[in-house]
Amino acid sequence: MQFVSLTGSWITTAANAWLIYELTGKNLFLGLSAFCAQVPTFLVAPFAGVLVDRWNLRRTLLLTQSASAAQSALLAVLAWTGVLGGLTMVAGILALQLLQGLINAIDLPARQSFAIQMVDRREDLPNAIALNSMIVNLSRFAGPALAGLVLAAGATYGSALTGPAVCYSLDACSYAGVLVALYWMSPRETARTPKGTRYLAELGAGVSYIRNNVVLRTALLAMCATSFLGVSFNSQLASVAKSHLGVGPAGYGYLFASVGVGATLSALFLATRRTIGGLPRLIAGASMVLPVTLLALSFTRSYSVAVVLVGVMGAAMIMQSASTNTLCQTLAGDAMRGRVMSFFTMSFMGTVPLGALAVGLLAERLGIAWTLRAGGVALLVASVVFGRRLWRVGCKESIAGGLGGGGRN
């Protein structure tokens, strides 16, 4: 059910980017779209993490998933009726993306924390996280590919809004299975923050917990750099497809889907691992691969080569993010997990909108090729800085720091 729901979400993500670029032809609006969709996560996620540690996770997810379904349904209504046109439609999409971003700021740390309630043995957690990443990234493949086909059919047989309208409708319907599954699920309970504790004190405790653990601190900082300078380029895939490679909506959909193929292969590899040993080095290595592929993509005009490079980018992104996710969930105590995962959410997704906006502005002035080169060089420098420290970190130190409350370094 989660696969179906996530596929619907990726369909909407791809449809939004293509429609906005079709209506405006501006890289800046692509960056603004990603900014609106994810900046609430950056601003709200750390505060939401405190609440997630207090609330019943199943009920929280029922509310957030219902709100997401309503948001997608409203997008579908706007597209089918055509009551908004041109820049007004773009403004409507951006407003609804802001709303979805607020929902995600609570939903994502809750969903990440909920994973451990569905695993009976703690030692199985890395495999469970990797399998969840595989589901997420299979949907990253299926969603954009399906969106590309729907958008192409809509452009051929309908109006500019027909394809996006179908995409939004599919997304709205995709939440039904998840809501039913959550309603009937009976997960085991884990420790929650005691009632009566002060909100700001809880938030400060989460910050101190991460600051005092060298592995979590360095991995999350590396994730921030990768998201800001690397993952943010996903917002420009429509521009890469249309302006840099000269392909249409179907080509764009398959290019987007290639990210999911590479990410799925990474997740399959991580699913074979039984311990967190070596994960800091995997994070360091993956963070080096991404900037190299960005640089290579900037120099190629071959669509087939670009598809391969984008797939490698997807593999590197998920190798780093899923490994960081595993470290965070494994090293965090039950009562602290929501706060730790909220900072992971902020580092992984919250910094993307800031990077996407910067990338959009830069692409308007320099063009997409030179923007890719600038981002690749900057990310390579950051990856060397954080990667060197992660490479030296031993697994014993990470376990002692995380489970023991955080060794200072």
C-alpha cells in the first residue's frame, strides 16, 4: 500500500514540475516550486520532532495522510475545472505545495519513527530501513515514468492541463490503501516523552544529543551539504530534459525515473547488510560520487549517457541518505527518536528548497550546464571536508556515542 501511495506522490511531483515549466518556461519557477514544497520542512521539522515524540504515531499518520489526500484532490479539481490559468495556476500549485510541505514536516519524522514499531528485533532495523528505502525508490522509478506517459498522452489528446489533472487524480486515490492499513494496524508501543516536560527543554535535549555524538553530527552535516548542493538539482530535471537534452515529456519522465532505478539498486545493496559497521565510510564514498556525476552531466548532450549518469546520482543519493537514516534510527533511544529523525528530515529534505531556489536563480543567469558545474565543484569540496572525518570514524565509536548518550568529540 505504501508503494502505491508513494508512487502517487512522485506522479504529482513530476507533473507539478513539468506543468510549471510548460506554463512559465523559467528555471526560477522550478526552483521556487521545490522551495515551496519543502521549506516548511526546514522551518518546522525540528519543532515537529518534539511533538512526534509525544504523540501516538499511528493516529498522527492517519491525520497527515488524510490531509495529503485532500491536498492532492484539490489540485485535481483545479486542473480538471481549469478555473485557474497561466500564472494563476502556478500560484495555486505553489500555495498547495506550501500546504503539503507543512504536512510533510510532521508526517516524515512520524513515518521514520513509526518504522521501529513495526520491527520486533532491533538488529533487523537496518534491513527494514533498507527495504523501506527500496519501496520508496521503486515508487520514485514508477511514479515519474507513469507521469511522463500520462503527460505525453494528455498533450496529444487533450489540453495542457489534461495530463496533470489525471496525475493529480491518481495521486489522490493512491492514499486509500495506506489509510485502511493504518486504521487496522496494531503496532507495538515504544517509549514516549513523559507528560509535563517543557517543550523548549525537549528541543534543546535533542540538539545536545546530536551535537555530542560525532557520528550523528558529521553525518547530518554531510547530508545537509549533499541536499543543498546536490539533491536540489532534481528540481531542474525538467530544464535538463527540455533545454539541455532536447527531449519531451516522455523523455523527462524516464530521466526522472532513472533516479529511482539507481536508488532502488542502492537500497537492495543496503538491504543485504546486517550491521551498521562501515556505514560512515559508505556515506563518505557516496557523497563523493554525486558531485562527479553532476559535473559529467553538465558536459554531455547525449540523452542515453544522461540517463545513466542520473541513475548513478540516484544511487549515490540513496546510499548516503538511507545509511544516514539507519545510523540515526539505530543510535537514537526510543524517547529521543522523533527529535533525531526530525533533524534527519531537515538535513535531507529541509535544505533542498534553499538549494533549489539558489539553483533556479543561478540557472536563469548562467544556464543549466554551468549551474551543474558550479554545484558539482562546490559539493565536491564539501564532500572532501566531511568525508575525511566520516572515513576515520570507527563503528565502535558510533555505537558507544549513540547508545550511551553521546561521546563528546
